[in-house]
Amino acid sequence: MIDLPEKISSVEQLEELISRPYDETVKLFTSLDGDILILGINGKIGPSLARMARRASDLAGSGKNIIGVDRNFDPVQRSVFKALNIEIIEGDLLDVSFVNSLPGAGNIFFLAGMKFGAVDNLPLTWAINSYLPAIVAEKFKNSTIVAFSTGCVYPLVPIDSGGSLESDPPVAIGEYAQSCLGRERMFEYGSLRYNTKTALIRLNYSVEMRYGVLVDIATRVQNRQPVDLSMGHFNVIWQGDVNNYVLQSLKIAATPAKILNLTGPEILSVRDVATEFGNLMGIKPQFVSSESDTALLSNSSDAYTLLGSPKVDISRVIRWVAGWLMERRPLLGKPTHFEVRDGKY
């Protein structure tokens, strides 16, 4: 068991929680070979993943170098990473010469990707999501690679199906999902050609207090805006669980590449979750559209068998999100567009 608060009252408390390594993660770092290099560290997950790696390494006494790479770092980001003893390298990952200049590391986490606005710039979407992985797979062929993918590579499935399994054939709807499948294929090719141990993490959806499907629903309830029921069901998983699973995926990386669904065990109803937020906030939610009998759903039973069950239940996260919004604490302002059914993000 882990110690969890009844409410989260500050960004500092939140960031401590989502970067807190579990005992299993610390244990991994006691025997892990090589340093950690995170490509695309400046997204929603990268900073907390890097901080968790730093904390796990320090607790394990393993002295790993934790290095993050991205196109730009503002002064605040530089200061934060420096305080955490995380090295940063600034440069364009689509520049092959820059990628080839990066230091070697035993363990690579690939977080770079483009989703929102993808439909407005499809060439760049394909370059980041499919071309860049080919560059990375070549450069780091002697490392272990854990790459983020997405559950969007699956088709919509019946809500009583239990969700898509890793063994189900992908049916990528729209060019964003197709480019993400391209990402997977490039890393799979590198794994087969170079015998590179690789794990591909099909994530949907990570949540914390500042962004995610729960924040999207709760914000609409709080603002008395209609909640769209077009995608009437969904899965989510707490970001602290995500980060621990992703780091521990180093020990299940394989050749051929290991594909792992990563989400929570519950299939949640948008209507029910909105109603619960309404109860917590004292607001009657409004709805628009109606539920379909299919949704984008994943089944993570393989992850739970290999790495254990999530430690934070979503009912608690719902209460945390409601409290956070009612206290008007900061949000990232990055909606997930989870209600999209045609793949056009």
C-alpha cells in the first residue's frame, strides 16, 4: 500500500505524488545497467517521469545520469531540471545530425509525438510520429528502448467487450493514429534488425489534476457546459501509476518488441462520471448527444500480470480532481478531445 492524501492542495504536492517511485521501481534501479535518456521530455508526462527516475536512482543508490532532450527549454524549466539534478540537452530531434550527436545511454524513453493539431499539419505529424522513430531506432540500436504509443491504434470496440487486447489487429482510424502505428512499426523494425530490446506502451489515457479526460469532463460540469456523450465510455489511469509502469517496462522490453496496453481496469461511463462530479460540486450536469455501443477501450490485464495492478483507484482521482477545480487551482489548458470518434485531432 502507498500513503495517499484525501485531497491534493498544491502543484508541489501533486508533482511529488506523480513522481513518487514505488518500491518495485526503486528495486529495478538497484540492478539497472546504463543511464536514462528521455527524448521529448517537455510534454505532459516527461518532467514527472524524469523526476521519478531521478528519485528512484537516488533511493537505490545507483547514481544514474538522467538526461532530457527537447527542442526548447524556457528559464523556468531549466531551473527546475537543474534543481532536480536532471541534465538537459536542447535541439531539434528531426535533425539527424543532432540526434547522432546525443550521448549514448543504456535506456531510452521515447516520448516525442504530435497529436493535437495533427489534422492541420499532416506532414509534420508523420515526420515526428513515424520518421523520427526510425532515426532513433538506428541511433540507439544498442540500448533498451521504451516508446510511448497510443490506444488510438485500435478500432472502436463494443463497450461490453472488455477492451482491445495487444493481440488484436490494429485498425488505426485517421492519420494521427496511422502515424502512431508507423511509429510502432519503425521501432519494431529496429528491434528485429538490430536485436534491440524494445517495449511499446499503448497508453490511454493518463490523468492528473491539471489535464486529462477527468479534467475535461469536470470542467464542463463546473462551467455548466453540456458534456458530450458521443464517446460515452473510456479508460483512464493515474499518471503516478503510468510513470512507474513505464520505468518498470525496461525489464519486460524484448525482441521482437513487446507491446503493452496501459490504462486503468475500469470501463467508465461519461454520464456516470459527470454525474459524480456534479454531486461533488453541487451542480446538475448537462448532456449533449447520446452514447454509442462502441468506444475506444483497452484491456491492460497483461500489464497487471507482468507488473502488478495500479495502486491508485480512479474513484479517488475523481474526488481529487473535483477538489482541485473547486479550489480554482491551475490547469494546463490542454483538452484531450477524447470524444473524437473519427480520428481527426
